[in-house]
Amino acid sequence: MSRAILHVDMDAFYASVEQHDNPQLAGKPVVVGHSGGRAVVAAASYEVRRFGVRSAMPMSIALRLCPAAVCVSPRMGRYREVSRQVFAVFHDITPLVQGLSLDEAYLDVTGSVPLWGEPPRIARQIKERIRARTGLTASVGVATNKLVAKIASDLDKPDGLTVVPANRILAVLDPLPVRRLPGLGRKLGDKVEAAGLRTLRDLRCAPDAVLWPLFGRDTARMRERAAGIDDRPVRVDLEEKSLSAEDTFPRDLADPRDLDRHICRLAERACERLRCKGLMAARVGVKIRCHDFATFSRQRSIAPPTQEGRTVRDIARELLTRWLAEHRGAKLRLLGVVLAELAPASQLGLFQHGRGATGHGARASGIDAALDEVRARFGDHALRRANTLE
């Protein structure tokens, strides 16, 4: 029996949430992201995409392409709340869910067919349930493997449903532009097109003499991907190796007080994501990028693992302070806090309570929980610690 794999991708997720929550934005060109010279577009509504605006584009270029665009600041707490509703729909259908981001996931529904019906029917039910719970639309690709399902979900956006049976894979993939292949990347895509390979069929049928200079040892794998061959399972236990929060500043910063305020805010944000996923971290790191793009990192192990904001914040501040002492006068364009060596919170030993167990630590954990709840309901800026304020 062939597998039944779904790739579900929410349509312009952040922008759609903003349009849903604020009816005045419905039908308008919306970009989600911070304003400023170095800000980038986090999400673009379909109305603004007609002007050539895309995610990850510098905000300055986006507003130049569409001067009428409405710029909305991100509300990550709200997006996570809606994401939990979406993933609850997935888990109603199957336990085999591999989340890729807040708004994207693979589902293996092979074992769900006897209960829920054929894969296209399951896909329609998922779309209807998501719309009923959130008011948002999703596009779904249905196929026998993850690669083809992912390509299919992008063929009829927004609110699309594309089914690619096993006997139709080549007929669907062959005429597609080569850049439809997930993971190809812009630079490699340029080289592939420069070699005369415009479609997935061109890539699939090209001889080794053409492909080897482009892909080297990955030549056989890339030819298989162009043919829609993919045996990767949907991995429910896919472990995240790290979580991070980082910001590129509108202007280079050198004042230690400004940098301290930013590192505190980033530590809070990273810990909130950690707690949202029910994880703890055994390593804290900082990422530092200077005005000339030189990038540094400093890290430290902690035992036992923690998800407490105060602990992570103190370590991140210490790491940054030491680096600044070694690089006096350095001008920074980016800061980040990275949490690694992650494990489920339930894996702590019976007596490994960490700093959040009793006394001041217990109060700190209670504050973390209160912050998470308030931000989830009212947005990331509804409640903030004093040391993160301007």
C-alpha cells in the first residue's frame, strides 16, 4: 500500500492573521515586519504580492514597490496561539505530524484512511476545520511522498488543494520551472538555469556531464528529486537542535547599555519559545555580528537544563559583557540568543529542579508563566520586564 502524505501550508500566515483580526485590513496590501532601514518583510499578503513584494525582502524595497502597503508590527504571541489551533486540527486526524514551522507541517494520513476516508477527503476536512477554528485558509498538497506533497501545496495558492497520484508524478513535475524544487536556493538555481536546465524534466533527463559540475556527489539525489522520488518518513520525533531569537538593528549599536537591553529582550523571547514547546536548554549562547559582518559566538553549558528566563538572561548578559570587554568600542549590527542541547522538560530528574524550584526561583518561574499567558492573549508588547524598556 502506498503512503498518503499531506503537506499543509497556511496562506500568508502572519498577514492573514492580521487581516482576520483587523477587518479594516481585509483586501488591503499588508506587509508584516518592523519599519527601519534594515528591517525585512516577515510576511506579505496576496494583495501586496501583486507588486512583487515577497517575504524576506528588505522593507525599504517592499514599500518602494508598493507605497500604499500597510506595515504591521509582528505579534508572535498571537501567531503562536493560532498555530496551536491549527496543529490541534492536524492531531485530530493523525498522530504522525511533523511540524516545519508555525504554519507548515507534513502529515502521514495512511493509517487514517479507514476512519476519515480517502486522502483528498481528509485534506478537505482539514481545510474546513482550520477555517472554522481560525477563519484562515490553508493550501494542501496530497501525494505519496513528502517532496511531491510540498511541491503540490504551492501549485494552487491561496486556499488550494492539489492531488498528485503516483502515476501522475512525472506528468505534474516535468513541466514545472526548476526553481520549484524545494531546497535548490537562489544562487544554485541561477547556476542550474545558466546551464540550460529550465524545467524539472530538463534536470531529470540531463546527463552526468551537465549535472556533476553543478551538484557533485549530490548528482544522483538531485536527479531523483526532479523525478519526485523521496522515501523520507514523516518524523514525529524530529528534534530541534536549537532555538534562537535575534535582531538586526536599524543602526549599528556600540553603547553597552543599549546592547544590554537588547540581549535581555532576546533572552526573554527565546525562553518564551522554549516554554511554548515544553523544552529546556542545557546550553546558552550569544550570536554577535559587527558592522563589517564579522560574526562571533560565545556559549556556556548549564546544569541542570532550564527554561527560566532569569537564568538564561543572566548567562547571555555575562557572555555579551565578556565579549564587549575584549572588543571595546565594537559596533554591532546584530545580536542573538541561542538555546541548544534541548530536551523535553519532563526529562529532568526527580531532584533536578534547577533554579526554578523553590524560593526566588519558584517566583521567577511563576512570573515567566504569567508573562507567557499575558503575551499570548494581548501580544508580545503587552507586558515587558523593566530591563528591556527603552
